[in-house]
Amino acid sequence: MSDTLPQFQRRRQTLQGLLADQGRKETLTNYGLVSLAGGTFDNGGFALTNQGSIFGTGTLRTNGLINKISVSLSDGNNSVYGWVTNNAGSKLYTYGSGTNVTTFYGMVTSLTGSETRINGGIVRFLRGSSLGGNYHSDPADNYFTGLTVISTGTLTGASGDRQPGIHQSQREHFPGRDCRRGQNGDGQ
């Protein structure tokens, strides 16, 4: 590989070599580290099982992500394409400030025992989210298109937290929970 290529292009060439080495498997597995570094990680339309760490700022494009350890998207605009499942014991963190946006374009399912932590900025779940684990927003703008919190799930926020994407039609999915969380809830 040429050292003159930008870092994300070198990583893409490495990934293409990995795909060729693994053959046509339906799911690839990350046992190490995927560092986005402002670029795009695209695994060629395969699902990805994460048994290591994925972190940085940029775009993650898979045909589905099974997170078993840690995904941490840092300050900046981030895009995640494909469904996401957070297994028990896994962590999904976003870190942002001001107008930094993290967008999940596929369904996000957090299983019992998983942790999702939104630390500032704006996060959008465009295909819905099912929470069976712990979801904590400290403070951030949270937008959900279809949100369900099952009996093992929790949804909490800090003072100043905003969850404007939760509307009256979705309140039925929160048995006994206050959806507004914080001083600036949508009030509907």
C-alpha cells in the first residue's frame, strides 16, 4: 500500500484485502480496533460483529452491526448506516457539542444489560429504537422516529436535556415513565 494515500483510503484498501481473505462470508468480525478518523468505514454490504472497539468521527456503513463491546462516536458529525444491535454488556457512546449531529439510519436495538450514553450534541434515530438496556442523555437533543422502551429498559436525561422527538403518539410506549426528562421537554 502506498503511504501517500490518505489514512481512510489505506484503511479501505486493508479492508478490501480482508474481505478477499475471508471470502464471501455473510458477517465479518472486528476483534481489534476500527478508527473512523474522519473518513468512512464501509464493509462492502456485510454485517459486522464488533468484538473489539469502534471509535472516532465519520461514517460507519454496514449491512448491520452487532455490538458486543464498544462503539464510541466522538465530537463531530457521524453517520451510522445499517441496523445496530447492542448486546448485553456492550456500550454505545456518542460525544458531541453544539450542533454536532450523530444520525442512525437503521433500527437501533439495545438489549437488556447494554448501555447507551449520549453526551452532548444532537442524536437522531431515523428508523426507530427499542430500548431494553440503559439509555442516558447528559444533556443532548434526542430525536426518535418510533421509540419503544421495554420493561428492562430505562431512559434518563440530565437537567437541560431535550428530547423533542418524543411526541404524544409515542407516550404509550413508556409505561409509567416521564418522557420529557429535564426542564426543556417538549411538554406535549
